Amino acid sequence: MITVRCLGHIASALKAKEMTLDVGEIDASDLVEKLRVSTGMEDPGFSKFNTLVMVEDGEAFVPAGSKKTIKDGSTVALLPFSHGG
């Protein structure tokens, strides 16, 4: 299981601040796309291009720019680039 913490409008689009996914290992780009599709919206306002993924060990990256695998048991946070301040 992977624990996903959602911030800003990502949490609003997914209607959850935190969720768990039973996916084993998954590519970070695929994770973001899976969550986008789950909203049922044509454009939920986040994508692999405008989302920062932070892994519990402190690593942070944009999924579109890296081939990172999120491993089973990990906790990640998804932070949109554009958010209210």
C-alpha cells in the first residue's frame, strides 16, 4: 500500500486529504495519472507536469521529468505548483 497525502486543489479534486492505494510499486507519473482519472473530471487541475511529488525520505521531484518508482509502504505528498498563498 502507498499512502498519498494531497495538498491544495489536488485534495479538493480528489475529495480527500489522504488516501491509501493498494498498487504495490508504481511509477510516479502513473500514480498521478491514476489519481487524475479517478476524479472523473476532464481537467482536475493537476497533472504530472504541474505537481511536485515528495517522498517520505525527503526526495522531491516532478513526475514528468523523472522516472521514479514509488515503492510499496511509501508515503508521498502531492503538492500543486500553483496554489493560494
